[in-house]
Amino acid sequence: MDTMEILIRRIFPDEFEIFRRIRLEALRSEPASFASRFEDWVALSHEEWRQRLHDPVFVVFNADEPVGIMGLVRERPAKMAHRATLVMVYVRASFRGTDLAVSLLDVVLDFAKGEGICQLELAVSAENSAALRFYNRYGFIEVGRIPGGLLDRDREVDEVFMVRRLRAVQPCDAETV
């Protein structure tokens, strides 16, 4: 990996094949890192893949090859629309330690701020120590746990909830969302 030609951008429903490729790679290579299962996603129709791209999904490309992904799901109710959840966070193992995850998070943070999102939230396996360190380093704090929140095969694993404030909510935000 001498030369990297990195591009991070949002992908759209007509690019569902890119999404499918990197999402299935993530689920296949890191099954314990996700609440979703490979078996549940591999069977989706093309239309279902397109539908899942209505929420913003950002992909890291090295040249034309997708090597990372991060999604953002905004809360829909008006009283919660200042919040969004990070989902599907993945960077291919051979690209870890290159700051691609930081760059990807920065792009998603900028997008979220531009959309008026004030708070980012996420859930992560308590056993994913690398992810927990990463999120702590970049301003996320643990706000709770669900004991046995995930079942990994027949094993119960705690799910950790984390939050990062992006800015204070402005009184007029509720009316403009």
C-alpha cells in the first residue's frame, strides 16, 4: 500500500452496488463488531439496498476500491431531530492505523453539523476495545450500557452507548427542522 488515492464521499441509491460490496465485506470480516448479520443483508433485494441509502452513507475509496464506510441515521420525530446515530462504521483491516477512520469521521461530522445535528450517538460492543478507544479519543463519552444487549452466537455481550455533542441546541432549531 505504497500509494493511496483516497476519496471520501457520500454515495446515493443508484450506487447501491458499491454500498453492497463494502457493507457485506464489513459484516463478513468483522461479524462480532456489528449488531447486523451477514446472512440478513446478503439476501436483500436491489431495491432494499437502494432504500437503505436514503439515510446518508459515506464511503472511503482507495482509487476506485471501497475500503471503509460510515452511515448516519437522523432521528425523525421533531423533538429528536437534533440527534443522529453513527452506524455501519468499518475500515478494511489493511487500512487501519492510516487515519482513514479519523478522516471518515471528520467528513461525517462536517455533514452532520451542516444538517443542524447537535448530537451524535452510537452503540458499540463492549468487547470492541479498539472502537471504544477510537470513539473516546474523538470526543464520545459513554452514557450507558445494556447488559447482554448483543448475542454473539450464544454469548451475551454488553452494548455500550456513547454520545458526542457537536454544539448546543439553538431555540429556533426545533422550528426549522
